[in-house]
Amino acid sequence: DGTRSIHLYNNLHIFEDNQDRSIQEISSENFQKNFQKFDPSQILEKGKTYWFKASIKNKYDPSKALDRFFFDTGTFTKYAEIYWHGYEGNNKFVIKRVGENFRANPEFNLEWWFFGSIVEEIPIPQQDTLTFFIKIKLELDWQFSKHNKAFVITNLEKVKQNNFGLGYKILLYAGFMIMMILYSLGLYFIIRESAYLYYALFAFSILAYNASIFQLTYFIVPYIFPNQAEYELLFRLFIYVGFFSFLFFCKDYLELKKHLPFWNKAFTIVGFAALGFLLFELILIFTSNRFPWDWSSDYIRRLPYIAIPFVLTVTAFIIPCLRLPSRKKYFLLAGILSLTISAIYVLITTLVNNGISASAFFTLLNGSAIELIFFALGLAYRIKENEVEKRKAFTQLQTVENEKRFSELEQKRLQEMDDLKTRLYTNITHEFRTP
């Protein structure tokens, strides 16, 4: 009826390509027998190349004027090449290719590009058939789930609803993160305490990492690496900067050097270990010929080597943290708890649903945002606490100065009495000697 989104998972055919064949060979009539019916539960393996194909016939009555639809590549945008074969009026399509570094042929009339998805307008005249072939080179093991948007025929309203709705949420989140960064940087330049600088770096790391997840870095990377858009994966390395800045924020925020010197050293070691892994990743990227795609999978495997010590360190720290005298520790623990709860929820829903949904991912983003709010409140409480300590110190100083002043006056009075006694004694003795 033109109002529903139609998933094509159950109508796809698949061919595993071990020879990097061309579209001309793949689309030839004699080659079609090599395609097999696709099972959506099949796991697509990292490092392999797959071809999908499907044919769509527009069965609508010509009076309904439904001859243009929209195709959403979804999460395959980065590494998919799409070739269309069909008819537009009486003209046979020339081969048209879209994907990560390509723009749609102007004949397509419209290309929607929002946050990593390429949603293309495709003409399918009534009673005509369009066949498409999709070439995918996978960077990770991948499996379809009900949450994936890939391979969906949809309509313009769905496109606007899905992409603009997602866009507003992402922009709201990004605006909040930028506000937190500016807030903490302003405090740092006013107060000159490193805890605020580490907080700003932590917030920026989260923002940069999530910008890569949502593929917003496509707007930035072409200016830094003009012909290597795959380098947007470099933004994933901000996860290590996040580890480092979080631990050093905790060190300075809780004044561990003064209260818990052992944990101050532990946080320092793990924090610099994160920077060591960052350097290791950069060296590996720029010296390995395996970059870009399969590096991402290895990166996922290597990440636990620093993530696990980080999590264990923070978890083990909670008990001694409770012994700290200041109440500002509760803001830090509340922030960690909020992110932990959201992460556990996302993990459970991902395992149950065989994939992460957009709502679950936004739950994780909300958890990180709430964490930063608690940290910001903690910094505000720290300012209040410092002001109270300053007033207390000032009062003590005033008391000491008053006592010192009183002591000086008392000493002066006693000195004057001693002088008076001396003069009186002198006068009396003088009178006795010379009456």
C-alpha cells in the first residue's frame, strides 16, 4: 500500500565471491545459477566478499502513481556497492553504483544521506521489474537481526521519520556533550585545577567515539585524509583517551594522592597503559597493510586487554572509595553506577534480540550523559566544598591573627607593668639613699 517498510531478508539470494568478480560477470544470465537462497540466520564471515541479489516488481495499479520507492542500505553503508538493473520508462538502466565514497547518479533524482545510511530514491514503473546486486566486503562477522535497517524498501515519510528522528536525538546528545565540554573548560581556565581539564577531555573522548559510531566523522575525515575515508575508524581510538582521562579525573577529583596513595599509583599506571595501547594501535594502523577493514575486527579483539584491567581497577576501587571523608565521592559512584546499569541493560537486550537496537544504544548514550551530569554536579559540589574549606581556613586564620594580636597586646601590657615596677622601685630606693 506504499505506507509500510518492506524487509527483503527472506527474498534475497547470496553468492560468496572468492575472486573479486566484476558486476558484468555477476549480473550475466549464465552466472545466476551460482546464487543460492539466503538464510537470514546465516553468519557472514569477516574478511569475505558476498554478493546479494533480489528482484522487485511494482504491481501497483498505474492510477495510484506509485512508481518511486526508497531503498535503505542501513548499516552496510560503509562497505556496500549497489548495482541496479531495470527500466525507467522505456530506457534500460545503465549500471549505477553507490556506496561509502560514491554519490548517486543524478538520474536517481534524490539521495538521502543521514548519519551513515544512504537512502536512495529508486524508480520502478508500474508492472516493471528492478533487479539489484549488492557487493559487501565485511569488516566483522555479521548477522541479520530485526533491528537492522539494511535491505529495506520504504517510503519518503518513513525515511524522514527514521532518519530525522534519529538525527534530532543525535544532535541533542552532541549539543549536550559540547555544553559539558565548554562548561568544564571554562571552570579549568577560571579555577586552574586539572580535574576540570580531565573532565573536558573525558567528555570529548565520548563525543568523538560516538561520532564515529554514528559515522558523523564522514564530514570531518575527508578534510584530514582526502582519499582515505576509511580512516574514520581512527576516531574509535578515543576510547583509550577516555580511559586515561577518566582515571586521571578520578585521581584529581578525589585527591587520591593525599588520601589513598596506593590507588593514586594504580590509576596512574592503568591510565598510562591506555595511552600505551593508543600508541600501539596507531603504529599498527600506519604500518600494517591490513587496514582498513579487518583492522576493525582485530581492534575489537584487542580492546579487552585494556578494557578489562580498566573495569577491574574501577570496580576494586569502589570499596576504598567509600572510606574517603568527602561526600563528593557519592557523585562519582552515582555516575559510574548509571553507566554500568545502562551497559548491562544493553548487553542483555543485545543477547536476547541477537543485535543491538537503536533504542538500546540510546539507552547507553543516556547512561553516559547521566554519568557526566553526576560528574558535573560533583565538580560543582567540589567548588562548594572548596569554598567552605577556604572560609573555614580564613576563619581559622582570623582567629590565629586575633589571638596573636591579643598576645602582643598582653605582652606589651606586661612589659609596661614591668617598666612601671622598675621605675617605682628605682624611685623608692633613690629616696632611701638620698632622703
